[in-house]
Amino acid sequence: MGVRMWAGWALLIPVAALVVVVLGAIGVLKLQKLSIGRSEREPAAAPAAVAPTAAAPAGFHQSSQESREQFVRRHRQRPGVVADGVTLVDLYDRIAALEERLARAERRSASPPPPD
């Protein structure tokens, strides 16, 4: 009888763990649905508080008039927005420099060669 009782307890532990994991997952999904529902309702009342001016919107929201580059540059010093090391702002600067060099090279190649 002692062996059967031990086997029963040995099966109960993994089953109980599985039940806890499943119930936890269901709980997390319900909380996510609730938070999504709230976030869908909030923007309808929030636009006046989110972007008081088109030039410099308040908060951590990108306005419709603002490019991704402007948004990143505006939040450059905010922790967690831009990674350490080579940042998006640095990459934007490099891209702008390359575009400028390309434009100069295209102007040089389009201009007629100097007379001999």
C-alpha cells in the first residue's frame, strides 16, 4: 500500500504543476485582453493632451506630421529608446552625409567636362 500511495503522489505533482501553468497562462491572456481593451478606448479621449502643437508633441507619441528620424532625435536622451553604441541618431547622421556625398558626385558627373 505504501508503494501505491507514493506513485499517486508522484503523479499528482506534475499534474498540479501543469494545472498551475495552464491557469496562469489563461490569467495572463485575460489581463492582456483587458489592457488592449483599455488602450483602444483611451486614444479617443487623449489626442488633445497628446499633441498640443504639431512642431513639438508632448509625451512619448509620434505625431502624424513627424518623421521617424525626428521622433528618434527628439527622444535621443530618453533611456531605453536608443541603444548604446551606434545609435539610430548616429546612423541617421551617416546616411545624411552619404546622401550629401552622392548628390555632389551626381552633380559632378552631370556637369560637362572642362574644356581642354
